[in-house]
Amino acid sequence: MRMFSGCIITALLAAPPAVADEAWKTDLGEIIWESDYDGGAIFRIETGKGKFARFYIEGLEPTGAPRGHFEGYWINTDDETMCSAELVGPDGTRSKTWGRLSLTFVDKAFPSDWTALTGECMAEPHEVITGRAVTG
């Protein structure tokens, strides 16, 4: 996934805690569970200079339901234009730098590492990002 202008990154339950307590270390930096929306979760990573990327993960809810495989998309707020169309997330984040996302948790319960595949625009997800759960 092209998370930063000019370079391609190929690195991107018992009772669950509050979503803000969930975080994962990746080769891109720390990703946090920022919030949720009707039907999914929003993960966020800072990309520098006040810019960020969000992962919108359809069907992932902080309810204690088992975690598994989820589909979604990512939006990066950097100034680059990667796609011909603008994508707007459920929280109003918008950009022409976005793509598809496929995320699978390693374990069914919190805390869990995950692996995500990402793609640019409508391309099939193929670039790997590994998230290692931050605990304690």
C-alpha cells in the first residue's frame, strides 16, 4: 500500500478493552483502534506532517464476538492522488489515495496479532502488513 508520498510500503474474546486501548506495532508505525461506526471499526496510523491513514474494517465490532477474517478499505490523507475517484469513509475522511484491505486476526480473542493485505484503488489486495498486539 502506498502509505507515504513517493514510496510503496510492502511491509501496511473475553470482554474486550475500550477500543482506544487496542494498538498494534507494524513496520509502518503504531496502529490504534480509533473508533467504530455502524458496521465496523476504524484503525488509524499517523503518516507524518499531520497526515494519517485509516483502515475501515467492515463487521469488526468491540462486542466480545470472536475475531477472524474481515474485508474493508484504507484511506490515506496525504496530498498524493493515487486513484481517479475520491473515496469518503463513514467518518468523513476523504482522499484520492485509498485501496482495498483484507485483515485476518491470528487468534479469536483479544489481544491478537493480525495480518493485512492491501491494494491500491480497486486492485486486489496483495501487499502485507503485520500487526503485533501491544499489551500491558
